[in-house]
Amino acid sequence: MVTARPHPEGPWGSDPQRSLELTCMSNLLSTSEERVYFKDRLSRFLLVSEGWIAAYAPGRTAEELIGKTDFDIFSERHATAAFEDEQQIIRTGDPLVGKVELETHSHRADAWVSSTKMALRDSDGEIIGTFGISRDVTAQILAEQALLDQTQQLSLQNERLRELDGMKDEFIGLVSHELRTPLTSIIGYVKLLRDKRTSEVNADQYAEVIQRNSQRLLRLVEDLLFLSQTHSGTVSVELRSADLGEIAESAVEEMRPEAERKHIALAFSPASAPRLPIDATRIAQLLGNLISNAVKFTPNGGKIEVRVGTDGDKAVLEVADTGAGIAAADRERIFDRFFRSKMATQQMIPGTGLGLTIAKNIVTAHHGAITVDSDEGHGSTFRVWLPLEQAPAAGAHDLAVGQARRA
Ligand code: ADP
């Protein structure tokens, strides 16, 4: 039963008291489940407990292990670290208490252990080696790590919720402002229209302002409606074969008055775009958002070009402007809900930060992609790729429904 015996050339001598102590120790080690070891000054094993063998060298005997080192049992990395610790204890006499470390093994899973190591002294107090006890704390460490991960996740979620809450307040403020501005203008111009002194020429101008502001309101309400539907995951697109060129042309014409007001040259270059399965209303909404952004962010006298073409098995839509451009740091974020650049808010350019989120939602629902190229200060080009043919499930028939997903 006794598996741990002193090394024949060990430092124990033949004193009867020593011999008794050794017997006690031997009994203790051969039954203990604790992982106990004794090593000489060169970190060679003198004695190991049964628990140590069961943990690290199952199937081997204590006799076999005498004279071996950690390098015969553990990975090189672990054995080197342990050797250095032991040499330091031998040099200083200072113990190493409750050190939690990762034990790396060559042939089985790594484990976390808590080790206490001390100097082994002879009856004269001379350091003749080290001894130590280690306990497997893998389960505890993993539980602690899981708890830490959970706490970090919770705090991230918390942070995100706080951010969302702030964004919601900001959004309500923005939307109220975006609703009030055109409404105030409409009310003012209706009053002017009803004034008997208003000439016919002026009346036409006032009606145009009212129409422009009503359009702006309508676009905002449509955006909000779209977004609320997307949020609950119920928005679908109805894919029907349609002419992208025609849709783009009418989107351009819709924005022309606004562009002319800013003396922006708005050009449309159609290439031969085949019919493709799209939701025409949604694609018109997407183009409306891109072109209205281009108009908003391009100063008076600039240029905007809308192009339609194909690239392999995709149709490509491009809206290029010579406007403010987008800072590199913002390019990743412009498709995020409510995101508006500092420049947009500082210059009080109207908007809610929803247009591009919606654009991306629409593109995703069509299994397409949207990208932006921009040279800050010199303009931006938004590109949309739409599959010319939808995958069978989504577009084999003239009418198919694809779920819009949140961006
Ligand atoms: P909004 O236009 O209401 O601010 P969007 O989601 O449409 O919201 O756009 C988000 C942001 O992306 C804008 O605030 C602006 O900073 C930037 N952006 C979008 N289009 C352009 C563009 N053509 N030129 C420069 N910046 C743009």
C-alpha cells in the first residue's frame, strides 16, 4: 500500500526517530488525496503523495517518480516556471503561498491550481529542497471567469440601454423639431395665400413652398412608419419585376425642385438596366433618401449625379455628390439608427439620422449591399448593388415576399 518511499540516497539517515517520522509521513502520503510533493535542491522528486500521482501521473508508482522532475510530467513551459519558483525559494527561503497558476499539460486539458511551496529544511535548518501542496481550483476559476464575463456583459448591456435611452430622448427632440419646422412654414404660407393682397405670382411661390414642406413632412412620417415596422420585424418587400431606370428617373425628378433651389446640377445617367425583381416603392424610398441627403449635404452650386447600371449579376445604383463628404471615423456609423455627424448637427442641416438606416434595411431586404466612398470635403458616392435575380425562394416567381431585417 505504501507507494511513497524515501530516495535511497536521500538525506534522511538511519536515526530511529527520523525513521518513525518517515513512516508516519509515508503513511500520510500514501493515503492523502492532497497533491503533496517533496523535491531536492535540483527539483527532483523525493516523495509524492498518492493524490499527486492520481492527478499527474496515473498508473505510475511513487518509486518510479523518485529522481524525476517536472520536465518528465508537465509541459516545458510549466516545468520551467515551477523550477524557477523553487530555485527562488531555495535562494531566499521565502515561501510562495496560494499562487494560482495555469498548469499546462502535454497530453490532457490544462488546469488551474492553487499552490503553496516552501523551503524543505534539515534538522540544522539548512535548505535541502522544497515541498509543496497544490489544489485543483479549475472549477472555481472557471465559475469566477463565467461570473466576470456575465458581469461585463451586463454592464455593457446596461451601458447600451442607457445610450439608447439618451438616443430616444434626443430622437424625440429631433422629430418634434423636424415636424414643427415644415408645419410652421406651411401655416405661415397658408396665411399669406389667404391674404387678399397676395398676387398670383406670389401665390404660386407660396404654394410651391407649402408643397415642398408637405413633401418633407410626408417623407419623415413614411420614414418613421417604416422604421417602426422594421423594429417589430414585420416589414416585408414585395418583389415584382420592375425597371430600375424608370424608378431612378422619377426619384431624380422628385428632388429636382429642391436641387434647383440650391442651384445644384442634378444629372441622371441611365445605362441599359434590365428589369429585375424589386419592391418599387421601397427602392424609390431608398433613392429618395440617398438623393435628398446628397442635396442636403451639397452646398449651393454643387453637382449630383445619379447612375444606374449593371455589374455582373447585380444592378448598380450610384448617387454621387460634390458635397461635404463624410469623415473616415463616421463612415462606419452613418448607417446606425439616429446617427448624425457633428457637421450635420452643428450646421443645423435638417434630419433625424434615420435615412441611411432605412436605406440599408431596404437593401438588406432585397439581399443587396450598400457602400459609401467619400473624400471628406470633396463629396460622397453611395453605391447600391441589387441582385438581378433573386434566389428561387425569394424571387423565382414574379411575386415574392422577403422579410426586411434590421440593419
Ligand atoms: P440624416 O440625413 O437625417 O442626418 P441619415 O441616416 O440619412 O440621417 O444620414 C446619417 C448621416 O450621414 C448624416 O447626418 C450625415 O452626417 C451623413 N451623410 C449621409 N449622406 C451624406 C452625404 N451625401 N454627404 C455627406 N454626409 C452624408
